Amino acid sequence: MSDKETISIEDLIKKPEAQKVISNINQELIERRAYAPEKCEVFSSPYTALREDSDYRFSVDKEARKALPRIIDNKVQFVVGLESPEESFKESYCKKRNIGIVFSGGPAPGGHNVIAGLFDAAKQANPETKIYGFLLGPDGIIENEAKELTESLVDAYRNLGGFGMIKTGRTKIDTEEKMALSKETCKALQLEALVIVGGDDSNTNAAFLAEEMFEDGVQVLGVPKTIDGDIQVRDEDGHVLCAMSFGFHTAARAFANEISNLCTDSTSDVKYWHICKVMGRVASHLALEVALQTHANITLIGEDLADYVHKKRIEKAEKEGTIDHTAYGMTLRHLSRVLCEGIVKRAAVGKNYGVIVIPEGVLEFINEIRVFITKLNVIIAEYNEMHDTDFHSGFPLLIDKLEYLRKLARRSREDSSFTIWNTRDDDLFDDIPAFFREGLLTERDSHGNFQFSQVETDKVIMGLVKDYLNILKEQGAYKIGIEKSYYRKTLENGGLDPDYFGPILFESYDDSGFLMVKTSVISHRRLQQALIKEGAIKENEGIPGPIEKIFKKSVPKFKTQIHFYGYDGRGSDPTRFDCTYAYNLGLTVFSLIANGATGQMAAIKNLEKGFSSWEPIGIPIAPLMHLEERKGMLALVMEKSVVDVNSPAFKAVKAFRDKWLGAVPEKDEYRRPGPIRFAGKSEEERPITLVLNALGK
């Protein structure tokens, strides 16, 4: 057969070599499925028990005590190993059980290993135990849609990302009807225990289910899951019980690898600012970890913006004997100025490119936006409560929604007691770009939360940045620095004396490194006038070619590329850290079940330390609940954890801001985290955030 002859496609795909490379079963998948995560030391014992520890204190909300009386006094429980307990204990521990497990909320890498850990521990205790997976999230519990999980099914998903084994959903079991149907399902399947793998809302749901099913003898346990990293539990004295939810490390590493690639691209193509929005609706943990992983030039941390204090405004107000409430927290306009400052500084050393990381929910930390969101949440909630139709069905078009708000503003003029939406609110709202107004009026999610992922946060911020950069450009403050050696070579090649023209063109020609064209020279006409004034050219003479070339090179063009990192990261195959963490959470859940616990959340204490220090525990969920506004009403929910601006990890990022901005002639300090490497020894042990926070104590 000659080189030009080819075999038929039918014959090609029959070849074993072709079948091997086309198959969806590749070597990486085989190695992942075969990987056996390490177990915490206590799980090397044939049995485990629980040791209650009353030293950990919680500030209990009186509403939580009223709503969850059966589980509110639960204590922190440590899992301990037992070698040869009494026969009665063995009999209870190893009895046949029916256990249900459900995924709730968005996917997070490692979820399948929670199932695998629970499955392995339960089957080891009693091979006849049955594990049921509820399909498509809590709807599976309500509708009794479940399947028994078999060894072959569990093995097929070990160490793999996603929630594909049983899928997930966002339904909440939050009505009497849903609760009754859920109880019927547990009774029909004769469940002894129900495990809910989810975020703060899902674990809140677990607490209420544990309370409702207490008398039925059904144990309900939670498992902390969210890529946002906003499930972090400390007791009243600041002791860390759960440093991070599973899935966070993988998502952060996946985002960091992609953003690191953009850092590489920006230094290669030298013409784009890459704007990278990363998931994180109410907390900036992912953005903080990505900053540590990549050393991106600018990273916004929402909690830092909210913590900002405008000292000059405070001083002015103090002199006037008043209080300036706008001095606390950064405004949207001020934020755009901060970004512009960094962009201008880099341009001055010839770097009109770079990478900016923005958390998805950064706007929630901005003063005026936060006020609008709060007011609109209440307006929408009150409308939904008063009418047969919901707000978004009643006003399908933006123009309809805006007209309704104007009616409210008019009402405020007629009724002084009506303050939720006044004329000033309406005027300020009109000043916001139309697309952003529409974003602020988008439909809330099932929990009543504003959906920041549906709003083009980056477009809002960068629109203001571009506007201000144009102003700075007109003022001559935004220019690209010209390397002195390049300037000299260009003029000498054109037969001109660089030392003669230098003082005419540049602010400080004697400076070494990069030269800045004078602020007054903002156009060809101004350049020509400056040359004529200094006698470098005659009145009707054109600008010399080399001079024009230098001028054009100094004029910046602000070009951006927008990127969003969310679904790709949460769908990534887990890091070794998340594989091990989630698997041990599954083992912990079974220990809690086997020892009769309910209303507890499985966790690993000392997660921020090395693996040998990990301690499996059960954390009481009820004491973590507090009242929070949801859908315009107060509801008991588990508190989210935001970035602590006093933490060592944040302080480290703050300390390196100027260095990572790279507004110096030297090369940028970008870090290359690389892809998630399941094999090999180069994979990091745990999130850098946790490492720094542990080292800083």
C-alpha cells in the first residue's frame, strides 16, 4: 500500500490500536478509579465510637432553640477507634441498615468519594447493608426516586468529578407537604439514616429534617460541600472545626491553571488585559486562593472592599461635626479608579497588558449596589406575597419593572411612611446602565438569593474603567512608557539625535529605563506644536518619521478579553486532596450513623495541617443556625463564612499586591500552578490559603 492509499474507516476503527485511543476509557481514568485514598488513623481500627467534647461552645440563637429543640444541645463528637468492644456494641455497630444519600445544590469535585467512603465502611460493617442514592437531588426524596448503589456502580465513579452517579438538584424540603412526602419515602425504604451532601442551605435542610424525623428514628446527617469555600466552622472561642468544604481545592486549582495560562499569554501577546471572573457569590475565598496560586496582577477581594475606610472623608466630616456614612466601604466609582491606577502604573513601564481576577459576587460588597439589592429583594418578596402571580411573570419586560418602581417612588412622595423605594432611589437607579439595571432585576434563585452569575459583573466594572482611562488618556496621564534603549535606537536609525529630541518629548529624559511622553503631548497636533516651539521643526514642516513612531507607541489601546470560571471548575476531576478529604468524610458519616448520631455534619478537624493530624468529627448543625433575610423574610440558616481580612492568607496577598502588580521594568512574578496532576509527587497537599492560615497561628 502506497502512502497515498488509505484503508476504509470501517477497517480503521476495527484496529485494536484505534479502538484504544478512541475509547472513553483511557489510562488516566483507569488510574483514577484504581486509586485508594488514605484513611485517617482512626479508621484503621475495626470499629469506631464517638467521644463527645463539651469544651467547644456555640452562641445559640433563641429562634434555633425554639425550632430545633431535639438537636440544639448536640455536642461536637470525635470519632475514635476501637479494637475489641463489647459484643453488644459490635452487634449494634454491624447490624444491617438501609441508608439513603442525596446530593443537593451544585456539583463539587469529590462528591462521588463521599459515597464511596460511606459505601465501603457500611459494607465492611455488614455486607447486607443497602445504600440508596436519591436521584436528581431532594426531589428524589420527595418523589421516592432512588436506586440501590452497587459495588460496580460505585467503583465506576471513584475519584471522578461531577455528581453523575445519582445527579443533583436544588429543591428544598421546606413545606409541610414536602416534609410529609419525605417521611413517607424514608418509611417506604425503611431507612435508618439519610445523608445530605450540600452547602449551607442543604445542611440547614438537614437540621430541620433531623428534627422532624427524630421521633421516626431516622438519623439525618450533613456533609459540607461547596466550591465557594464558604462553609467554615469555628466555635465561640475561635477554634476551627471545619476549615473548608470539599470541592474548593479542585475548583481553585482548575481556575488557577487556566488563569495562569492567561498570564503566560498576556506576556507573550502583550496587548490584552484578561478579566477573569471566578465563582464566589457571597465570599471571595476562590479569588483569594487563585491569587495565591497565580500571582495575577490585580485580584479584587470583596470583603476587603467592604472593609475599606476613606480616611480623608472621615477627617473632613469630623471637622464639620458630621458623620459621612459613605466613607465606609468602597464605592463602585472608587473601585474603578483603583483598577485604573494599577493599569496606568503598568503601562508606564511598557506593560499595557495583564490579568485581573474578580470574584463573581464582588458587587455585593459595593455600597450602593448592596443597598439596591436589599431594597429590590424586599420589593420582589412583598409583591410575590401579595399577588397571585410572581414579580417576574407580572412584569416580564424591563420597561414594565422600571415603571412599577416609578410608581413606588411616586407613592413615597405621597406617603412619608413608605420608604422602601423613594425618588432618590429611582433617580440613582436610572443612572445605572440599562443592562445592569436589568441584571439587578433578574429573577432570584430558589433560595431568594440574587444571582450574580447572571450579571455581567466584569462588564459593569470594566465599563467604568474604560471610561476613566479615556479621561486619563485625554489628560496625558495614561501613556505607555518607552524603553530608553529602544528610543535611542529608533532615532539613531532615522538619522536623528536622541539627546536633542529627548528633553522635548519626555518628562524626565535623564531617567534610565522607561521614558514617559510629556502629559501635554496628547495628540499629533500637540506633538507638532511642541516640536515647533522648541525649534526642532519649522512651522509647516511635518513630524519626523522616527518621532511619530515613538509617539504612536506611547499611545495606549486598552483591549480586554473576558473570561468566566465556574462550571468548568466544579466539573473537574478532584485533586488528590479532595479525593482523600471526601472519602474520609464518607467514612466519618458512617461512624456517625453506626453510633446513633443525628443532626450532625461530618467534618475533618485539622484539615489545614498535614494528613497525619486529621481528626474526623461530627459538628452539631443546629447551634450554627442564625436568622438571615431570605426572600425578604427572616429565616433560620447556617451562616456562611466570608474571607477574614485579618487572616494570614489575606494579609499575605495584601503584602504582595505591589510586587504582583509588576509595575516595574523587570519581568512579572507570575506563578505556574500547572494542571491538576493526579499521579506523581508534585501535587500540593492542600489549599495555600489553609497552609498560610495554619503557619500564621
